[in-house]
Amino acid sequence: MAKQLHEKNWNELTPAERKRVVNLLTHSNEIRDVNEEYVEERTFGERAADAVAKVAGSWSFIILFLACLLMWAFLNTEILGPRHEAFDPYPYVFLNLVLSMLAAVQAPIIMMSQNRQGARDRLDAEIDHEVNVRAELAIQEVDDHVRRLEQKIDQVMLSCKSNDS
């Protein structure tokens, strides 16, 4: 891509190509850290969504949640059930309501976090692309320099041969 941009006149570039060139030139000497940019740009809601997703997506949460469900069922069936004091007797209608409300809140929060992860991945890909273009431009510059040196060597060799004759 850098070679294509190099060979084109500025006026022939598309707006997207111009934007890439300007972006490359403005960031040419700076090293971008995707983690730093990602953390700095997050709002309070995005940080909260990431924290909820981090906790809800862990084995600790799953094990703790399973223990709570088993405790709920045991308490209402075996301890309070025989005394007819169960606050949520089998089939645990109140538990179903609580789980439904939890899922209704938790699912969008986790999706928000996944969207943030997607945005982070896109930023990471953008930085990788910038690095690749910079490397391609640097390689092209080195290649041009080597060609000029080869031409100078050829000229020196020709002049030496002509002097020998």
C-alpha cells in the first residue's frame, strides 16, 4: 500500500488514503500503546461494564452462584419446607423471577463489554497497520538507498575500468 501511495500524486489519492497518509505522518515518531489508549478513553459506564463482565465471566462467580442456588433450594425444600415456612417453595417461582431479572440486566452489560473489546481489537489492528506501513516505507527507503549505493559502485567500477584501459 505504501508503494501505491508513494507512486500516486496527492490529488489522485482518495480521501481515505489521504487520511492514512496524514495519520501516518502525524504519528510517525510516536509509539502508540493500545492498552494505554484503551484505558484512557473509557467512560465510567464502560469501566463498570468491563468490571461486571470480568466478574461474571469467572469460575469464582459461577461456583459461588451455583452454591447460592443450591443453598436457596436446600433452605426452601429441606429446612423451611417441612415446617411450612418456606419463602419460595418448590417450583421456586421467586427464584425464577430473580434469575430472570439478573439475566435481563447482566446480558446487556456483558454485551457492552464485548463491544468495548471489539473496539479495542479494532484499535489494535489500526496500530498494527500503522506499524506495517511505517516498516514498508522504511524498507522502501533503505532499498532506494541501496540502489543508489549500487549505482555509485557501478560508476566507480566503470571509471576504474576506463582508467585501466
